[in-house]
Amino acid sequence: MFSTTQKIGILGGGQLGKMLALAAANWDFKTFCLDPTPEAPASQVCTGFTVGDFNNYDEVLAFGRDKDLLTIEIEHVNTDALQELERLGKIVHPSPRALDIIKDKGLQKEFYREHDIPTAHFEIFEDEKSLKKAIESGAWKLPLVQKTRTAGYDGKGVAILRTLEDLETKLLPGPCLAEVLAPIETEIAIVAARNAQGEVAIFPAVEMDFHPEANLVEFLLCPARISRLVEAEAEALAESVIRAFDICGLLAVEMFWTKDGQLLVNEVAPRPHNSGHHTIDSAHTSQFEQHLRAICDLPLGSTASKTPVAIMLNLLGDPDHKGPVRYEGVEECLALEGVNIHLYGKALTSPFRKMGHVTITANTVAEAMKKANFVKGKLKVCAM
Ligand SMILES: Nc1ncnc2c1ncn2[C@@H]1O[C@H](COP(=O)(O)OP(=O)(O)OP(=O)(O)O)[C@@H](O)[C@H]1O
Ligand SMILES: [Mg+2]
């Protein structure tokens, strides 16, 4: 429904909430965010802002009571309160059931297994000690990937264990899973969208390159450099995953294209995603507008690109700086054609914190890379 009076509640007020609120404002939609940080990025642009804990049952319930539609910008929220809000007649997208599965990597991987969705072989362990035992007994061989079941983000809940020494230094505490280390050729992500009528739209696959030290996506290239055949397979897989989860809204599907020719689902995020930021500048519909279209059951927008190539660079806090933020080199970058800078408005920077992103649009990969490297060398996030 297109309504400029309905109240859309967003759990979380970070950069994703901010960009969602900006897209909503473009249609005069009213957004309200719940976040524990009073000066969170979205607070500067949403219609209303509530300081509170999106993990607390009572606070989420109280927040949702006077809203018509609830959505999220982070999956680690109190889903019991969201279920209660559904019972009270509120529309909640994505569904609390899907969120419960997705926010626990163990349940998420079991879901793939049950639904015949290809994913790296895995086993769930009670804690790191039982995983260690399984390695010592030879049931699991190194190298392997250990992931904590909950609360991991930006690579923080992931350890690649290669040697016995890694078992002493890198093993993460708590309930976890072990995954076979996939021989990754290209890491890709596809943002899919689905509305309540079951219409699905798929953005072109993007290729992700990682910062070696921070384990964060450093830059992302659209379209991914994969064959048409693999791309079609990946799009079909993304569609089957969003349908399997029965999600209304966006679902970002991270996948591995392996050296032995397999397409594996790594993980999903039921919300706007880092791998869709370029769409603000490079696609007919941004992922944020698409999320609104999907959760409001409006016709989904065209996912076609407006430019042949787009690169998205995450602007990370400089590793040597911590404190009130200051940006260097913005003017030089603004002087370039096809460079769009997005700053999230976080007051404090710290090493590798996501502080903004830059989209570079160009006619060729070479031209885009040249500009991306220039921006990477010039634009710095420092402390005062
Ligand atoms: N089974 C695997 N085989 C090889 N590499 C893997 C495997 N699982 C994860 N990785 C690597 O670790 C990265 C982080 O893993 P994952 O996406 O599961 O964690 P995350 O903390 O949720 O990350 P993010 O929040 O950055 O998306 C992956 O993008 C990939 O590069
Ligand atoms: Mg990931």
C-alpha cells in the first residue's frame, strides 16, 4: 500500500536505517527508528527517533505499539516482541520466524540442508572444546572454518583454523559450527527482493573483495566477473532462497563460486546489505527503495543498472586513528566524474569502523578501478 501517513518502525538506526529513512523520505513516508545510541546515523534523517534497546522485549513492544509496519536494519533484535506485535495486528517484515533462523548460523545452515540449498558441509558443536576434541580425534581435519552461532558480524565470529597452533590462539569460545573451507574462486552476493504478492526481483550479482587484515569487504564490483551461465545459476539460487525463507523485503544472499565449479550459499541477511549500496547511484531502483516497495507490497522496481560498471568502496576508519572524526581528501574525490560519496555521520572513528562508502560508476572495469584506487589513496577517515 502506498501511504504517506502509515508509520514505519525500523529496529536499528545505523547507516542502513539512515539510508532506508532517506529513501522513505523521498516518497514522504514516515519512518521511526529504535536504537540505543542517541546520535546514531539514522537519528539525523528519520521522522522520529526512540532511544532504546531493540533486543529488549518490553522496549520493542512499546516502540511497535503505535506503528503500522515494522522492519529491521539489523537481524539481532527481540523477535518475541515482534511476534507479539504481529498478534496485535501489526505488519512485520521480514517475519520473526525467518529472523530466528537467520540470526543463528547453526539454524541457518540446518535450514539450507533441509531445503536442499547448496552450502559448505558443516557440523554444529556445543562449544569450542567439543570442536577441538573432534579435530584431535580426526573426525574433522584442518584447515576448517569455525563460526560462532550468534552475534558474529563483519567477520568477527569467523576463524579460519589452519594449524594446531591456531587451535590455541584463534579458536572462538562458545556454541559454534565447523565448516569445510571452500576453495573460493569468486565471492559474490545477490540482493533479492520479494513482496507479499510473491513477486521477486533480483539485482545483478556483485563481486566482493576482502580487506586482508580487517576481514571486511573492502570493495565490491558490479557486475561480478563470472560467466553468464554462473550468473543465471546464482540468480536462480537467490530466488529459491528468498522463497524458501518466505521473506517479504530484501534478502542478501552471499555465495561462493568455487574452483571446482560449485555455487554454495554462505549466509544471508534479511535487510539492506553492504553489497547493495552501489544501487543508490548505479541502479534504476536502490536497494533501500526496493525494500520499502517490498514491505509495503508495492510493485518491485527495475533492478537494471544505469551504468556498465559500478565499484563500491567501504570507507573504513584509518587503522591508526581513534576519536572525533575528520575526513581528508574529500574535495579531490568530488572533483572526479562518477564518484559519489556517502558519509554515515558517525561522530567517532576507530580502526576499520565502517564510516561511509563511495560509489564509482564508469563505462569499463579498468576506468572504475583507476578511480577507485585514486579514491582509496586520497580519501581518509582520521581523528581530529
Ligand atoms: N566455508 C568457508 N570457506 C571459505 N571461506 C569462508 C567460509 N566461510 C566463510 N568464509 C570467509 O569468511 C568471510 C566471513 O564469513 P561470514 O560471511 O560467514 O561471516 P560474517 O561475520 O557474517 O561476515 P560479514 O558480516 O562480513 O558478512 C566470508 O566472506 C569468506 O570470505
Ligand atoms: Mg558474510
